[in-house]
Amino acid sequence: MRWLLWNPEVHTQFPVALQDIMWAVFMSRHQRAAASFLHYLDDEQLFYIMNMVEWWDMEPVKEELKAHEPKVSTDLLRPASPKRG
């Protein structure tokens, strides 16, 4: 997942936090966002920039990924008690 490059076809495979960031970036392409320097870039240039960003290292994405990590039971971490015999 970490090395998956963003494009519209795989957008939903990314964490929601990153999907929100990408949506915001593409909103810069709207007519009302003409003051944004991103407004003047074409799609290929935006894709290139977005795929150079280490998205897995962004705080909102880290927090979301951490929240979805499987929990490990502490019972599994305790050493087994010796058998009596």
C-alpha cells in the first residue's frame, strides 16, 4: 500500500485522511480557486506532485492507520507457565 501511486482509479484504496487531502488539492482546479498557484497546473503535474509526497508519513494518515491496526492480546505476550508434573 505504501508504494501505491495515487490516481482516480485507486482513490478509495487510500486512507480517508489522504482522500480528503487529495480532494482539497483538486478543488484548487475549480474556477473559484484561480488565486491558487495549483490552479494553473495541469492534471499530470498535480499527479506528479501528489505522488512525490510521502503520504504515509502525514500525521492525519498515521493516526488513521494506527487506529485500524489489529490489537494484540496481552495474554499472548505473557510467557507460558511451566507445566507441573
